[in-house]
Amino acid sequence: MVDSAQLGFLVSDRDRNLLVYMYLPEAKESFGGMRLLRRADFHVGAHVNAFWRTPCRGATEGLTKKAIAWENKHITWFATLDGGIGLLLPMQEKTYRRLLMLQNALTTMLPHHAGLNPRAFRYLASLPGRPALTGPGRPGAHAPGPPFADTLPPPRPHRMLHMDRRILQNAVRNILDGELLNRYLYLSTMERSELAKKIGTTPDIILEDLLEIDRVTAHF
């Protein structure tokens, strides 16, 4: 991920997460730059198998005030094995803080499908490992015998091992859920005003933030 002078390394794992690592040699945890530090994580819910980058669209539309803000920022696109396409976009700190408050308000104030919590779904996930079979046979397998026999010999002994892989680091998050934030665009005027007032801003500012993100990422 390219954000002006900052560079992040975006990876996916088998648990359908996206993780952003950064080179921060001044941080104590990096042991003088020998170890990359995780600075963001996000549960996609699908296996990601491809990444590619494109410049923000606003950076190519002249030296306007808005274009300068997106200069040297790249969009990182990703594709999933189930046919989905998503993106990650570096944001200014002020805009990120405002949209983070909006995301928290949307999580608590809007009804969600089947009562599920969208914020909990995006937490870093660690799926249990696949069971491994050991021993001479599979569960329920029988020794070979004559066909159509009335009785069968007892199954061979076997054991089932359940292997878990634990995450040794707490979730960092620091990535906004664009799918949840876009629900603000489909609310009524009264609901928009109520949510904006709750986080100390106005609906116009929120709409400007969301539409600006849509503008700089409108490559397709």
C-alpha cells in the first residue's frame, strides 16, 4: 500500500483476513527494523488470492486542492475466490476519525440482518484447523470381507486429532468497513441528521467524505 512517503505490506491469510504490515525501525517492538509491525487488520470473509494497485483518480485531474490531497496515494484492489472485488484506500487522519465515529454509530443505531453485529464480523478471525486422522483406517472403515456378508468385522482402531492455530497478537483493526458506511447514503434525511448530530458533525460533511471516496476510486 502506497500512502505518500509511507509504504505498507498487504497480505492475506487462510483465515480470510487482510493484514497490513509496516517497516517502523524507530518502534521498540520492531527490534531496530528487524521485524515488520502489524498496523491494521480486517476480516474479509472470503479467500483473497490477487492484489493490484492503481493511482487515485483525483491525482490525475490537475492541481486542485482535492487532487493534491490524493496525490501519491494508491488504491489497492483485491479479488476473492468467490468472485468478489474490493479495495483498500489510505485516508487522511481527520476523515478517518470522522468516519470511524459514523461507523460506530451505524453499528449501534441501525437494525442489521438477523441481528448480526457487522463490527464483530470484521474482527480478525482465527479458524480452527482441519481434523487430522491417524491410525490404520478411517472412522467407520471395515476390513475387507466377502460381499453381502451378514456380519462385518469391527472397525479398525483410529484416532482423531483436532489441531487449532491460535493468534498470538491482539487485533489492531484500523480499517473502516466501506460496506457499512455506504448504508448512510440510503437513510432518510431525518436519520442522516440524527446520526450526524450524534457524532458532532453535519450530514453535508459526511456525504462529501463518502462521495469523495467514491470519486477517487471510480476506475470501473
